[in-house]
Amino acid sequence: MIVLGIEGTAHTVGVGIASEDKILANVSDMYRPPEGGIHPREAANHHVKYLPELIKKAFENANITPEEIDGVAFSQGPGLGPCLRTVATAARIISQKLNVPIVGVNHCVAHLEIGRFTTGAEDPVMLYVSGGNTQIISYSNGRYRVFGETLDIGIGNMLDKLARDMGIPFPGGPRIEKMAKEGQKYIPLPYSVKGMDVSFSGLLTAARSHIGKERKEDIAYSVQETAFAMLTEVTERALAHLKKDEVLLAGGVARNRRLQEMVREMAEQRGAKMYVPPGEYCVDNGAMIAYLGLLYLKHGYSMKIEETQVIQKFRTDAMEVPWVVRKHSRQYPEMPGAEARIVMDEFYGRPAIRKIRIKKGYRIREIDENLRKERTRREASIMHEVKRYGILAPIIYDIDDSEIVMEKIQGKTLFETIENLGDEEIIKVLKEVAEIAAKLHRARISHGDLTTSNMIHTSDGIYLIDFGMSSREATIEDMAVDIHMFDEAFQSAHHEKYDLISHFYDTYRAIMGEEILQRVEEIRRRRRYV
């Protein structure tokens, strides 16, 4: 089977041709705005101008005629409406003229599948980092799902905005990378990680405040070290949560050598493998659309013309994955955690756990030491405090700068046990989790990583653990992020039981009212592809 693919979600228009075992052609052209960011209509006009010549060139490079293709695929979304409509129209014309099937595909999933195809990764966690996207994506229960993402702007967008403020033309990311290599001084900047989500707006605002006061090279260095450490941390958190041992980089920012170094070091420390596709497949490209289209067409999935309307906010998990994604694991004796090493211990004859926040070689010393000390102290303090509000949490026995010795709770994580529970038991669990969240929030405490991996299911009830990301004086936003994070993690990890989530919301609403849940909806709308 041979499939033609057309990419056009944002600034790049690309055409690729793929067979089942080889990429036959991959050509593209990028719209570069004279100033500022991308103008959707101007980008679409660019695509209209260059697309015919790119299609011709792709056939020439593949050394085939148009009549030899078996189907056509196009990027149906997510992306900019005018750009998407341009490539959809071209794909429809080709489909009807050549009388071949057509399929629209998800741009984000295309990045993952071309990564698997070109690197040999089997079942990775993908860190997808580009101008408009920052997502943690992986396969679960028949679909690719988003396990974490940016709460505001994409990493590439953030770097481009910073570059413009420093007088650097678009695209700014590669120039920021070059400048960062000349940086000599670390400037402390906000480090915003919430579970498997990140936020870059505070980092950008703080970095802007140093322009004109510090060397541009030092600003670039500090921004890269902070932002990439955040991305590497949430990727490791996803690996631990999903118990996977492969990580795949994708998107234009994935070509950044410093980001690759950091993720590779994290992976090696876990005994995992990191994969990066060749540069031409990291950026937006037509080959990835062609290959994903080929997979769908090969498995009997095609569209009628009236079904090919574009979807600007095309969710990654909106389409089923009919092909086999084989789970790969090197069978760790014990899957390591994301942030700390857990050691079984005793404390004056009592079973105990020693939680050791290990040094992260991918983070520079200034960031690593501060985070480990700050999170250790905060965790011990808040874990002790929440007991007064009726929340079950381990007893703290001892603490130093990066270690906590605590009570060993007899039970398994809710992540491990929930799949073995019946619906009535799960409903009971969801109501109990809602009550725990409400107790936290009434005390103005946010957990910061509210997932089923951080809850221990026991005969006495659910114990809440891992308070390293928690905070006091929590805002409505902080509390809403807790709820949204639990929803997102539950949906991704326990999708078959997600229809029961309404019981969580009903219980939480009965205690806390509507204000926080309204902010949850605002967060969902704020995110680009929800």
C-alpha cells in the first residue's frame, strides 16, 4: 500500500508519501511571518501557493505516478482553521480525481506513530513539544491519551515570545538554544510542575523582567534549564505512573540538544530507553500524515467526503487505534518512582518507609538542591497537618534535607487495585476520594499530584501520600487543577471505568459547591485541544 499525506496544521505545509516499510518522499515549506506570531490566514495563503509544487516534487522524489497511490491522508486537526481547511480541500480533490480512499488523521498521533516507525520504539511515553503543543501522550486501552500537558502556552510558543522580546526573529527556539550555550549564570525562575502538567506563563513573565538587566545569554540559559527540567520531570512522572520504560521525543523543540541530553539522562537513570526520530520527522511533516493514514487505511478505516470536515480542537484520544501496540517492559524487579527512591526500613521496631529524594543529574545543581529540600520539608509538614482535617496519611518518624522516614501503610495503590473492583466498589472509592479532596480544599490545601498512584487503598480507607507538590493557601485555580488532574489521570489510566466519574463530581459538589468546578471547566476550555 502507498499513501500520500498532506500536513498543514500551522506554519508548515508538507507532503509525504509512505509505503508499509519505507518513507518514499517528504518535502515541506515553512511560512515565516515578517514580524510577530503566525497569522492563520497568511499562513493558509502560503500553503495554497506552495502546495501544488510540493505535491509534484513528492511524486518525483518517490519516483511514482499519482495513479500508483492507494489513498490520501490529511491533517484533520488540531490546528489553525484556515490552514487545516487548505490541506483538507487539496486532499479531497486528489481523492476524487484519482478515485482513492481518503482519511483525516490526528496531527499529534501522527507524531507518535512516525516516531515509532522510524526509531523502533514499541510502547513509549511521548513528550510532544512544539510551538503550540506541550503534551505527554501514551497508549492506553485502545487509544492514545494525554496524561499531562501545558496549563497555558506551549513550550515552543514560550521560547518564540521570549526571543521576540529579545529582538530575535521567528523561529526563536533554535537561536535561544545557541545563546544558552554561552550562558554562564543561572537566574532563579519559577518552576511550575503540577503532577504531570506544566505551566510556562509565570516563567516567561519572570524571564522578561530580566531583559535589559542581565545578559541575554544568561536569560536563555536559565530559561532552558528551568523549562526543560520541568518537561523532563513530568515525562519521568508519566513513565512511573504508567509503568513504562520507553520515552519518545517529538515536535520541533525535540531537536534541541540540551533537552535531548536531559531526557536521555533521566531515562538512563531509570534503566529506560529514549528515542528521537530524525530531525525531519520531529518537525511537522507530510510523511507522518501519510504513514498514519496508511495505518488506518490498512485496517479498513476510511471516510466519506462529508466526514472530512476539519476539527480544530481534535482530541488525541478521539479516535480508536485499531492496530496492535505491544507493551514493552524490561521487567524491573520494582518499577522506580519518578522523584524518590523508596526503601523498606524499620524505625525502633516499627515497619517504616524511607523516602529518599535522589539527585537528578539532568537538573543543574541550583535547581535540583532547592527542589529536593523544598519538597521534602513541605511534604513532611503538610502530611502531618492534614491529619487534623480527618485525612488519612502516613505518620512522619524522621526527616532531613532530602529524606523522610514514615509509617509503612499496608495496602496497594488505588492505581493497582481499581481495575479489580466492581462498579459499586469503584463508586464508593470515587465518593471517598471526593470527600478527601473536599477536606483538603476546605483547609485551603492543594495536593498538586492528585492521581490514583498517590492513594493507598486499605481496609481502613484511602490514605493520601506524596505531598511534595502540595501547597498551603491554595487558590481556586490550585484546587481546580487538583480536580482536573484527578479527572484527567482517571480517564487516561482507568478509561473503562470513566463513566463512573460523575459520582466523584456529585459528592465533591455537595460539599464544596460550584465555584471550583466552574474553574475546572474554564481550565478545560483554556487548554488548546480539549
